[in-house]
Amino acid sequence: MTVLKLSQGQLKVINAPIVGTIFLEGPAGTGKTTTGIARTLHLLASNVRADSILVLTPQRTLASPYYSAVHQPDLVAGGQVTVLTVGGLARRMVDLFWPLVAEQAGFAQPDCPPTFLTLETAQYYMMQIVQPLVGQGFFETVTILRNRLYSQILDNLNKAAVVGFPHTEFSERLKA
């Protein structure tokens, strides 16, 4: 077993009172994940119910060390720590509340659950739409790589949806 040398700041976070939430931020390599894992294991060792612990990470790859830590065979059985990305949490909330909001939000098929696309899949479908337009001379003055173009269009569509203006307006807004 590897013994880690933890700083006083890390120990303070790990042993903080078991109330509320803790948010760790900082540059890469500063010990956030190590501290977060040690805190999670400390909570479990302190008889905090595993199903009451939520670990949020900005991306799935950063969640991997938490998955490994909370699935160790020597941990006390009972419940499961929830380790999610922010996107994963959003998806769970959509899944949970979809039946309540879909019809009211005006979806054409409110009884059908939403389909979530990965970035790669969304870019593939965007490519199917944009390629014929490129062939017709649209985007001639755009000098970025095609994959970046698809990504930028998707990003602008998402931003338009978030702020509530029609997708048909975003090109004019970009020109302004």
C-alpha cells in the first residue's frame, strides 16, 4: 500500500466537519483528486452513508480515480458513492423530470425520452448537414478545419438555445 504525504491544507479538507459541501479547485497536479479521494474514503470510514455522497468532476476521465477508490473490495458494504460529471448530473435530472416538463415545453413527442448525443455523434450529424452547403460555396471564407467548424456551429446552437433566441438568428448575431 502506498503511503501518501499529505499537506496540512489537504488534511484540513479531509478531516473537515461532516456537514455541507466541499469544492476543490486549483491547477493540475496540486493534489485535488488525491484530497477528494481521501475525503471520500474518510467519509465512508466515518459511517457516512455512501448513497449520500456525490462527487462531481468536470470530465469523465477525472472521475476514474474516484471510481477505483470507491470500488475497493475492502470498503464497507452498503450503498454506493455517486461519481458524476456535471453533464452526467444534468442528464440524470433531465431523465428524472422529463415526464413532468416535456409536454409543457412543447416537444413534438413528449412521451419519447430525449436522445443524448456525444460530441462526436453530434459533429457527425452536423457534418451531414454542412457538407452539402460547403459544396454549394457556403463557408468559403472560413479558414478553420471542418471538424472545428462543425463544433463551432454546435456550440453556437447550444448557446442560442440557452439564452432563448431562435437558431435562425445566430448567424446575424455573429455578424453584428
